[in-house]
Amino acid sequence: MRDVQREDGRFPDIAPLGGGFGRMLWGSAGIAVPWECYVQYGDKAMLEEHYPAMRRYVRYVLDKCISKETGVLVQEKVWGNLGDWLGPEDGRNDPTLLWEAYFIYDLKLMRRMASVLGHEDDADFYGQLCKERTDFFNTVYIEPQTGRTRFADGKRLVDTQTSYVLPLAFDIVPDSMRLKVAGRLANAVRRENKADNGVLCPPYSLMTGFIGTAWISSALADCGYDDIAYRLL
């Protein structure tokens, strides 16, 4: 991924060939994979080697992927820009919610890695930026009265499994809202859901795709819904 990173900092969606159309949720592998390798092996040298590329990626997102008018992550306008790819209800998602959640996760990992490497100024920068984007997420995407997820325009509800999974798994929602949002996720699993192709899926159907499936079990279990997580599995 480093070998084919663009000059402006964007990680490709396909390596080592470059190109692709997954965008934010795929490019985040350039940050998540080095962190997971460090967690498994404790190899600081590998982190140090990759750190400049990760910094350039974050700068790319800040410079090229955030709307100056709304503050919403918009990415470059290309075909694709995958969200919760292959999720049966992904057509109901607001992809900007998913992108924002993953960017916040990226920033949390960057703060941790900067601290591990002794780059304290960077750690402070990523920590502050993470707080700002987290506040933005909760203001824009969470309906405060109900804990339901909504589109960035504030006019429509999202209310899909993955839209609750990511803010819970990445610890984005504040403690005061966590149980309410977790309850919405539990309800989204226990009810019937209509797939994008019109098929009515029975209760306890897995409606997540590439992105949500990786995190839904821990999001449920960490919020006290072990029974639902096991039944869904």
C-alpha cells in the first residue's frame, strides 16, 4: 500500500496495482493494519516505517475529503465510493456516516501510535482532532431524543444495523447515549427488515455487509446483549 500511495496521500483500494473505488473504508487499512500488526507483535520499527505514510493519509482526508461548507466527509466524486458493501440494507445507509465513523477510528489509532513512537505533539493533534470529529458525529448523525441514526441532512433516519454498530464499536457515542443507541441496535436485529431487493428478512437476520459484520458481535456483547449476539451468530 505504501508503494502505490498517491502523492497527495491517498491509499489505493487495490495493492500493489493501485486504483479501485472503495475509498475511505478501504483506504483505512493503511492505518488499521499497521496498528493490528503492532498489537500482535509489538514491533515499533514497523510502525515507525509506516508512520509517515499514515500521516500523509490523514492530511489527504483533511485537505481533500471534507466539505468546506458542511464539514461532512464527502470524498472525491468517483464511481463507487462503497459503503457497507454487500450489506442487504446498504441502500438505506448514509455512507458519510460510515466514512466519518471510520475516520474517527483512524484518528484514535493515530493518537495511540504517535504516543507509542514518542511523537507527543502529533498525539495531541490527533487527540484534539478526534474529539472535534466525534462531537461533529454526535451532533449530525445521532438523534438526541431517540438515539436513532440519521442522514447528514437531518431530514431522514438511517436506522440500519451497521449505522449503530460502528459508533458503538468505536466508542463514538457519549456514555449518556450509549445504552439508548445500543437499544436501537438490538431492536434493529430483533425486528423484520426489508432488504434493498424487496425481500422481507425475518428477525435476527444479519443485515450488515463488509464493514458492519466485522464489529456487530462485539458491539452487541460489549453493551450487554450477549444473548442477541449469540443468536445472530
